Amino acid sequence: MSNLSRFLVIVSVAVFMAGCASGGSKVGYVDATAVETVDESFGSSDLQQIAAKMVQDMLIFPPVVQATASRRPVLYIDRIENKSTEHIDLASITDTIQSKLIGSGKFRFVDMDRLAEINQQIAYQKKSGMVDQSSAVATGRGLGAEYALYGSLSSIVKRNAGTKSVYYKFTLKLQHIETQSVEWVGEKEIRKEANRALFGS
């Protein structure tokens, strides 16, 4: 390698390192429960507020307190409808609500999304000839859900001069499957605003 080539390589490396030092981004951990206000769109703080509100309200509702006083009713989570103007992962909300309800020790859940895989595993244990039948899972012992949780997330977006306002409302309902009666309804409202500097319109 010629002296000129060496010099160019050294200069290129130096320029690259200087760019990394001055313009590189810094990555670090932050508190996952801290309020997140990056923009006006639906975020992690909204998810946490909704889950906490829903679980708190449901657990102190007198009929629910009575129903869970001496046993753990079985629930399943039905579809949560996204009526908002954004693409939002509503499964994250329901997963957090489910986790908090199970953690309360008051409820049990059946996961309807896993039934196909469970049935496939049971069929394998029964029919494959590969599993000792004395250890195979017995059928007909699955728990029937007594209640269903379902709901929706809606939003209203308004703009006025340099301000954008987004209103979210999350509604969750607890329905008794046998009687079909709605036993509890919870709502959480969130309003967020951003000025022109944040959303650039």
C-alpha cells in the first residue's frame, strides 16, 4: 500500500470516528412505567393507565367481589375492537389486564387462541403411539369459562390552528356466559394534545 493510500485510509477512519463521537445516538434504559409523552399517539403510558384502571374498578365492584369471595371464576377474553384512527396492538392491553387479574388471585383464564394447538397435542398423545397412555392427558376435563371480557377502543381527533387534540375511550365489559347478563362495565378516558412544533401542521 502506498503512502498516499495509507494516508487516505487513516483520514477516512478518523473522519468516521469523529462522526460517531459527535453525531452518534446514545442508548440507555429508562423506567418502563414512566410517563411517555413522545407524541400524541397511543403509547405505553396509555396502555398502563387503561390496564390499571380496568383491573382496579373491576376488582372492587361489589358483585365481582361477591363472585370471587370463595372461588376463582374462569374467564376468557373475547375480541377487543379497535374503533380508533390508529393501528394499535390491543393484544398488549388485554395481555396486561389478564396478567393483573391472574396476579390478583381472583380469576383463572382459558386461552381460546391456544385451543387448536392444545387439541393437536392431545391428539398426538392419544393417537401417535409414541406416548405412554398412563401419562397421556385425559380429555373432557377442560374448564368451561363462566365469564367473557370484551370491549373496544375508540378515538376522536380534532385540530384547531396549531393544536391537535386526541381523545381515547377504552370500554371493557364482563358478561356472564350462562345468563348473558353484563355484570360490569369499565371505562377509561384519555385526552392528549400536541402543538404545532410536535406534529408539524
